[in-house]
Amino acid sequence: MKMACGREPKGQANFELEGDIKRIAYAMHDQAGQLLVAVHLALAEVAPELPDPQKARFTQIKELLTEVEKQLRRHSPELRPTILDDLGWTPAIRLLADGISKRADLPIHIDTSVCERLPGTVETTLYRIVQEALTNAAKHAKASNAWIRSWRENFALCCSIKDDGGGLDSNLADAARNRKGLGLVAMRERLTAIGGTLRSQSSLGNGTELSIRIPLEGDHVNSNRPRG
């Protein structure tokens, strides 16, 4: 269904984008992986026939292919982790945090009392926002630590993502709330589509904290059923 101006609702656009991301992640992980295996096998057949002067170059090519495989294994799960669909957002966020922590040497502390499955749109939204927030903390804020907390409060899910990075002074923080460069606009659009809210707090030298609240009434009733 399209709006009167001819543009799709943001929630529908996000849903379609996630479908595209899922297909790309599959192609990276499975199809590209199979092609790389085929290349390795083909090179193994050619290797014995190479003259000695070219064997060193052949070894370099194998090392490059091995590095490509490592990058695929590293990034394809974060693009759209199958664990998000199979086990839910909490295991997926732990996997995401572990990957970012190792790459950026950033300790990430997770404290959650919400272990049950949530509606698919809620789990995907939470995963994307945490992913963006942790990326900002590692790349831009130069944080030394990051914390993720989630809990139930009445009929709502609450989540906090905090870092101890450089932060912003109050004037810049106000401007950042409407700046696409930090991803806050996209985060709010995702949350608005499912009835949630986002509040950001940041001050110079005191890091940044994002506070998320998502209602779990009506369509957002908890479910322990796995997502297909």
C-alpha cells in the first residue's frame, strides 16, 4: 500500500530493505563461499604444473583468497545474522558485540533481563539500532567501554546503549539529533514505525547514551515461537 504522495510508508520500506539484506547476506555467506571453495580446488589442480619461479606468486594468491574468506565469515553474519531469526535478538546482539569488541578492542558489557522472543519487527529494529550505536561508539566516539542494558517496564521493552566516548557539547548534541550522519534520524524512523521512541543524551567528555522504549501491547505481545 502506498501513501497519497506515492511514497511507501517508512515501516514498509524498512521491511523490504531487511528482505534485501537477508538475500545479500545469504549470497555472501553461502554462494560466494562455495565459489571460493571451487577456486581453491581449481588452483590446487594447477599448482603441481607451475614452474618454481611462479610458485611464490601462487602462494600469495592463495593467501589473498584465504583473507577474502575470513572477511566473508566476519561480516556476513553481522549483515543479517541467521541467529537473529533462529534464536532471537539477545543472542544476535551478543554475537554482534563480540565481533565489534574484538575488531575495535572495545569492551562491551551486556546486561539483559529480557530473554524471551519478541515480534520479528521488534527484534530486527533493536538489532539495527544497537549495531549503529556500537559502530558509532567504536569509530567516532573513540570509546573505551560500551554498555547495553535491556529490561521490561510495565508493558514496554526498554533498552539503553551507552558509551564513555568523547560525547558532544549540548549545542552540538541538539544539532546531532536531526543529523543523518550519526544515524539518529534512521534510528527514530525505525522505532516510529513500530510505535517506539528514542531519546539521546550526550555531553562533552561524558559519552553518549541512547534510551529506547518500545510498547509490547497488542501486536507486540511476547512470543517464544521461533521465526521462520
